Amino acid sequence: MPKTVKYGIVIAGVNIVWILSIYYSHNQFTRVGLYSFLISLLFFFPVLFKAIKDKRDNELNGFMTLNTCMKTGMTVTIVCAMIMAVFYYVYFKFIDHEIIPFYMKEGEMAVKSNPKFKIEDIELAVNSMFSPFKQATVALIRYTIAGALFSFICSTFLVRQPPENLN
């Protein structure tokens, strides 16, 4: 198995442990839980940086082009994003059954304070937004965009062109 795939699995594994720890500690509705994706990016960046640096230093003799840097970063990212998409599907389908009732209660309070809202619209929006497939799709897109951005940031530090032969 290529090292880039292993790094993607590590990032996904750490993020899964993080999300499950938030859920099982009943913090998914606190600020920590609401911003858990942003906090999980703190795990993402250093491991992605290490993956790209490891490829440069151990497989490419210390030199790396922008193209290779981005390919390496995106390989790690796609592996992570696919695992996280599957996890989010399972998580919202089978694990977290508290989120829809929580946001329905929030929606009911919004209906009471603003007569323009209808409970049917709130119910449709909440059920649609937290459907397992939609959450999996959003996770795939979110991790892919974050990984592409992080790969590009890493490239500013890790790209090293080989010296030109002056024969």
C-alpha cells in the first residue's frame, strides 16, 4: 500500500475518533461540536504536510515540483475524503439520532418567534439538510476542497526544484 494512502487513512481515522468523541461526550450541540470540522482541520494540515514532505525526502531525493506536490496532497486528500464520506453516511444513518430532533425543536422556536416560517418548511429543511446522503456528499466536497487548499499551502514550503545541469 502506498504511503500516501496510509496517510489518508491516518487523517480519516483521527477525524473519525474526534467526531465520535464529540458525540459520545454529548458535546455535538456545544460550540466544540458545532465547529468540530474546523477543529478537525488542525489534525489534517500537519499530517498532510508530513505526507508530502515524506514523499519529497524519501522517494524523490529531496526535490519536488509543484505538480508532484499537488498530486501527492490530492491523493492523500481523496483517500481521506472518501473514507470520511462513508463515515458521515453511517454516522447520520445509524449513530446520531439526536440531531434532527434538536434542530426541529430549534425550528419550532423560530416559528413561534417569526410567523413567516411554517413548521412544514422547517421540517423539510432539517430532514433534507441532515440526510445521510447529503452529509456524505458535503463531507466529500469539504475535505477535497480543504485538502486542495492545504496541498497548495504546503507546496509553498516543500517545492524544491532539482539543480539544472550546466554541461
